[in-house]
Amino acid sequence: MTELPSARGAEVGRRIGVGLMYGLWKPRVLGAWRVPASGPVIFAVNHSHNIDGPMVMGVAPRPTHFLIKKEAFIGPLDPFLLGIGQVKVDRDTTDRTAITQALGILADGGVLGIFPEGTRGEGDFASLRAGLAYFAVRSGAPIVPVAVLGSSDKPGRLIKALPPLRSRVDVVFGEPFEAGDGSGRRTRKALDEATGRIQKQLAAHLENARRLTGR
């Protein structure tokens, strides 16, 4: 039986994230009240910078278990990320262990964080992988779109790989929505349709977030 990532570990991760993110940058969080207070939720986060995941972990109102590519689990980061309840994913295969863990988190009423674009890019939700639709349709969990804006505007002076210290990063949480059509179908066609629905919702949220923040 696959062991589930630790919920307590994710709460520790959230507290570390709070300290780091508010200590190093100036997050402005909008719409956090939209996140359901309990029950399974999937955060669909745009991905344009390495700090996007830790930033969401630090500002979200609930502890989050992110699906993270296995390449990030190197050296001391491996036990650390596993210890704070994150999920290691091999993107080159159908990673059964990661899928089981992710569905287990949702079945337990937890929050699963996904970068639906798969890799770091423009952060505009232009190309979605089918994984998000699969988890949403299979679990029935609502998706909350999350836009992180300002993390990739310009590199920092001290550490080029990070945004400038004390710069403002906006995190905008959107309205929860259902990805499925209510039928519970998990056929390829149903998942393709769900992916289309998700893409529309995420793109609309990002546009709204940009308007709201002036980014």
C-alpha cells in the first residue's frame, strides 16, 4: 500500500513558506477567501518561476501538497521536500506511485497543487497537460485557479535566479469550479472536454488577475 504524503509535514511546509516568502518578498494575496475551508481542492498554478510553488505554499490558507518533478529532489532537498509532504513525480513515465499519492491526498480531503503547464514557461496556461483533468474528474475535487504574477518580471541583483528581494509578488486565487460535466465519465473524450473547460477557466482567471493587479 502506498504511503500518503504527510498532512502534518505539509503544515510544517506552509509555516516555513510563510516565514520565507514574507521575509524575502512582499506577497500581495487576493481572493484567498475563495478557497474552500475544508474538503478536497486542486490548486492549478501558472508556472513562470521557481518560487511560484513555495510562494503559493506560504500564502495559501491551507497546507498544500505539490506535484513536483523528481529532478528537483536532489541531495538534501529530497528528504526535505518529502518531509514537508510534497509528491515526487517521474514525468517520463506513468508514475503510478505519484498518481496514487495524489488521489489519496484528495480522498483524505487535502489540497493538491499542480502546475498544469508541466514545465516552467510563460506562465500563461497556454499548453495544459491532461493530468489536471484526470485528477479533477477522477476525484470530483473542485479546481481553484491560482495566478502568481511578478515572480519573473526581472532577476534580482544579489541572486539572479530569484526575484529582487522585497519586490512585490501578487498571488490571486480564483473561483472554484468543477472540471467534469457531472456524469463522472473518465473516457479519453471526457478528459479532453474537461481539459478544454479547464483551459478556458484558467485563461480567463489569468486575464482577470492581470487586470486586477495591473501586471
